[in-house]
Amino acid sequence: MGTSDVLLRNGRVESATGTFRTAAYWSVVLLVFSIPWQVSIQIASVGTISKLLGFVAAGVAVVAVLLQGVRHRLTDAHAVVIAFTAWTLLSTSWSLFPADSREAAITSVQLVIMVLLIWEFADTAPKILGVIRAFVGGSIVTAGSVIQQYIVLGEGASRYTGTGAHPNDVAFVLCLAIPLAWYMSLRTSSSLERLLGRGYIALALYAVVLTASRSALLVAGLALLIIPISYPALTWRWRLGLVLAIGLSLAVVPAMLPERQIERLATISTELEGGDLNSRVEIWQAALEVMDQEPVTGTGVGAGRRLIATTYGQAEGAHNTYLSVALETGAVGLALFLLVLYVVFRRAAQVRGLERGLIVVIGLCLLVGLLPRHWEDEKALWVMLSIVIAIGVRGVPLGRQRGSLPDDLSA
């Protein structure tokens, strides 16, 4: 075989490898896009649409890795995520409800695979920004679904949500996308993306009000901190446009808000001061009572709902991520979960400018938003952590309004 034949064959192999890596990246992007509205489409014998797309992304990724191997070494954050998942899997061996634990363990494995896929294939500045775009795009679909339900049902319903989804979960996803949308609008050279990023914030806030989620409304306030944080870096045109948009919103939006949802949201202060937080306090007390059975190792991942039912009277999740992790995986699992959050968000100290502000705001949203909901097994949480890891480790802006950055930002 001549030299030219060898070069030609090598070129074909490299081309095939690049094709599979590209396909793996776009599979990941499609997966992330589907997560905000995943429960809207259920597939028989599979589950949500995001689960199917996750299988596809993993399959394409396996081929890409077999052809060229793993390109990026894992970080300390990934090591802690894997350790937390390993402890979660181990808890199935002493679970009080093995069948439930096996199902939850499979979900945990799928989540860590997703985190690794995002790290391996979203490995350049444009690709990381692509993942952000995908999550924002999926959130636009979700916000549109909430508003469509309001239009179809009229003002008779007390709360509105996406198809098959709980309004609190929908609202929280919409809030998480707010700082990403604002960041995207500042780091893109596309006028359309800037318009979508700014417009999404107004769309999301309106949809959050329609869900009447009191906890999400508080998180939305934290998410909006990304705007004043980035204000010093804005041009005078951006500042003027922001002031005009706020003024217009204050003049027009109040008249557009539905009364029933506003009345419910207005009870936030009374619920915080002396209410039961929509029965959450009672559920938390039940979870704490059950947790005393196995405080160190936990009762087994996925077993929480059945155990809470023994005290509370009906199967309910813990409605608090930290409490849920502690109940099912014990003090060891909670320590590992908190370590995951610490290691991931410690990255905020290692980046500068708008990227640091983005990480801080996401951290605040998660810190508060996980208190009234059990989200340790939700894909949206782990996508947000993956984005923070990618930005924090690579540590440079993902783009500019003018000019460009090198594509290869790999650690």
C-alpha cells in the first residue's frame, strides 16, 4: 500500500471520527432542548422524549469514543458527581423497597452519563453556548405551552402549566433559563438571538405568574439579578433599552395579569410567616421522623415516598431536595450531594466578569429553589451543573458581541 493510500485511508478515518463526534454533540443539544418540556411527550415502554433522546446520544457517543477515545480528562467536580452516584447505587443493597430503588438507581446512572456527555462533546466555546441555547429554546417551548393553556382554558383555572407537568416544576425550569437567556443575549453576535434572549425573560415571567408558583416567583427575583450584575458592562444603548422595557412593563403588564393567580401569589408573605407552605411543613416533619430509622446510610434511593406514606398517610416526595437526599441516602449521601454543589460552584471564584455573575446567580437560584422541591433526580438540575462546570473549568467568555474567541477552549 502506497503512502498516498495510507494518507487517504487515515483521512477517511479522521473524517468518520469527526462526523460521529459532531453527531454526538448535536444529539446532546437535542437532548438538552427536550428537557424543559420532556413530560409533554411520553413514548410507550420508554418514557419521556428526553429519555429516548438520551439513549440516542449515548449510543452515538459510544461510537465516537470507540473511534478516537476520550478527549477530555474528568475534573474534581465530575469525580464527586460519580462518587455521589456510586453511593446512590450502593444504597439499593439495603433499601426497604428494592424495586423502587432499582428504578431510581437507573435514573441516577442516566443523569451521570448525561453530565459526562455534555463535558466530553460540548468542549468548545461555541458548543457550550449551543447547550445554553438549547435549554433556553426548550424553555421557550414550555413557556409557550403554559400561555397556550391559559388562552384555551380561559381565566377559570386556578393554575396553568405545560402538558402533563406540575406547575411548580415548570415554573422553576422557566426561572433557571432566565439568567442563561440574558447571558446568551450578551454573548452572541446574532440580532435574532439577542431578541430571543431578551424576549424570553418577559415571556418566562408571564408564564411563571400563570403557574401561580409562589416558590418560583421568589426564584425569579433571584434569576433577575443577572441584569443588575451585568449592568456596568452594558453599552448606553442596552441601558436605555432596559430602562424603556422596564417602564413599559410597569405600565402595561399589571393590567394583563390574571386575578386568581395574583391572589395566590400575594399570599407568599403569610405562608412564610405562619403558613404550612402548602402542607410542606407536615411532609417535612414526616420525612424527619422516617429518617431517624437510618440516619447515616439512608433508607435507600427511591424509597422515600413509600416511607413518608407510613407517617403522612399518603405517598409523597419530601418536597425538599436536601431532605430527600438525606432521607434516602443518609448523612453520607447528603454530604456528597452538598460537596457536589460546593465543588461545582467554587468555580465562580475562578472566572471573571459576566461568567462569574452567571455562575453566582445560577447558584442562588438552585440553593433556594431546591428547598421546596425534591429535584435530585431531575435532568434540568444536572444540566445546569454541567453548564457551570463547563464555564468554570474553561474559564473564559463564551463569545463576544463583536469579534470572536478561539474555538478550542478545552481544559
